[in-house]
Amino acid sequence: MYIGRVAGSVVATIKISHLEGRRLLLVDQLDLSGRETGDYDIAVDVAQAGLGDTVLVIDEGNGARQILGIDPGAVRAVIVGVVDEVALRPPPDEPAPRTPARGSLPPRAPH
């Protein structure tokens, strides 16, 4: 599973039967900073994603086929959600914000 950004759509007039009527979108994989990695998938869209949306992609064939209700089938990636927000904790090399100890007073300003 990964987070990606929809870069475009794929139109195929001739396709295997279990893809009939399904939207295919081109999804760029993102790193933790939200930058494109250079890797991409063509994914079946079940979340009604649009161009530029940040999406959650299942990229494991068995899980993808279960979501689509097909077995066997030639599907590896499925867009399963549109992401509203990603919250990350700070990297371990960043110091934690300092908070005053309980009961301590803030430093006095010079007069």
C-alpha cells in the first residue's frame, strides 16, 4: 500500500472483460515528503479520484482482486481512497519541542 498522486488517466478501447467499465488512472508514488519518487502504477479507481488528488493505493494483486471481486484477474493496483491529510511525527534527529517543567516559571524579561 502506498500514497500517490493522480497524474492522468489511461484510455484503453480494447481491454480484458473484468476491466470493462472501470476507470484506469496513472498514479505517481510519493515519498514521505510528498515528492514523486519516479515510480508509478496504472490503477483501477474505485474511490472516484480525480486529476491531482492524493490517493491511497493497494498495489498487491490478491488484495486488489478481492476489492474488485474478481478471481482470477489481471489487476495489481487499485485506488481505494482519496487522502485528506497525512500527519507525520518529526524525524528522530529533530529535538522535541521544549515545554516548561510543571510548576516552573517562564524566564523574566530584562527591565
